[in-house]
Amino acid sequence: MFDNILVCCDGSEQSLQATRLAVALARRHSCQITLLYVLNFNALIPPAIGEWAGPAGPRAVAHYQDRVRATIEQPAAKFICEAGLDYQWRLVIGHPVGKIPEVAREIGADLIVMGNRGSGMLKRTLLGSVSDGVLHHAPCSVLIVRGENAPHGSAGFEHILYASDGSESADRAGEAAVAMAQAFATSLRALHVVEPFALGPVLSDEDYALLTTMDPEVVAKHYLDHLHRMMRGLVADNGVYCTFHQARGDAEETIVRFADEQGADLIVIGSRGLGGFERMLLGSVSNYVVHHAPCPVLIVR
């Protein structure tokens, strides 16, 4: 599933929880863990100084490096060492939107784990434009740790929800969802959302005539059948119990509402969809789910 995890640290409680979940994954899959802190000096410059501030000198850099190791690296490393795992530490200087994907490419990460809220002067680090920017530019899957249903400690996930629109990207997310369910020895819920007036992906040439009937019940059954066919072999091969669900409404609101009703502690979605989910990671669907979900969200590339 995942072999090389990049964990974004900033000292906040959510970033520590991101580390705990990375540890839970690594214990089950022998993953490599890299802890990353992006030192953004622009965020530390008082507004009154603004453009008059000069570049940070060597003494200032050394001071913040020592401070970061004591207040950010060591608390996160504690969870890793207690689990008997090793880690690499990286501190880079720059803007998080550019540096996080850059480091992920450099180390060959296949998963970025980050919280969605920072702390203190750096509280914007994992909020809003930065988290959205990382999602847009990440070369790999991204796990955003958020919500009141986020697991505590390193026990991992117990109620996983996989949301699909029938696209190839969603199918890849389904594989990841099954792998996660197997790793944490839990069941899986698979959800397809039927959006009003939204055209879904054409799965084959033979499907085109069926979809153009625009009979909503026929189309809904078509995609639920596809979800069954795609998932049955996966769950059977991996010994995972999966229930199948279909709901109607706006994709983003329906996913979040269903996750809340079912007590999900992880939502797994694809990075790019078609039809009703074509906005995934491009606008309202990704923004809404990532920022409103009651639990962590895994976006699979």
C-alpha cells in the first residue's frame, strides 16, 4: 500500500496526531517515515517590518533550527521511537506549498500525512491555501488529519468510508481503501453518490447508449453495479467485509453527511473524478470534504 511516508510537523496537536497515524500505518506495513518541518521565515516577520526585513542570517537560522528540534521534532519522534521504528528528520526553509511536494518527490514518498490546523504564528501552515496547494501539487496520495472522529493514539482506523463515482481514479482509491481496511482489520463501507443533472463517466462504448437514456434510476443502478463488480474481487482476495451504499444529492455534502451518520473515522476518495466528481481536488468537492469532514480524509493519486 504505502512504503514511504512523509509527515508534516509543526508542533500542533493535529500534527502530532498525524504522526501517530503514520506510526500506525508504518507498524503494519514496515513503512519508512520522514518528519518534515518547513521553516517559513516570511511567516515570522512582523507585519510592521514587511518588505524592509532582510534575509535571515546564519545565527537566526541556527537559533530556529535548535528551537524546532526541541519543540517540534522531539515530541513527534517520541511516538515513533516508542513504536520501535526509525525515522529521518528534514528541516527545509521556504514556503510549505512548494517545499512539501518538493521534498515528497525528492525522497520518493508515496503518502503525505498532514494536519489541517497549525499552531501559534504558523497556524496558517496547514490551513486554507497551503493545504489546498499541497493537494494540487502533491506527487502522491495525501492524508489530511482532521475532525472530531479522528482516531486518538496509534490504534488506527475502525470505520472506513470509500466514496466512488466510477472513474479510474476512484477505482484506484477503492484499492487503497481495501488495503487500509485489511491493514487495520476492519470493515469497509463503499458509497456511490448520484448527483442530480450530473453525467457520470462512460465506462465502455456499450454503456453510452444506456447512459444517454437519462433515466436516473437506470443510471444509478448502472454505477452501483459497477461499484459491486470492481470491489467484490478486491474485498474477497483481501478478506475484507464491505457493505455497499448509494445516496442522492450533492457529492460533497452527501459524502460528509454520510460519513457523519456512519461514524466514519476515515474517508477515502480519488484525486480526480469524472461527471459529478470532476471537481475533485479542483474546487468545491475537495475543498468541502477536506474542510468539513468529521474525520481524516485520504486522497489517493
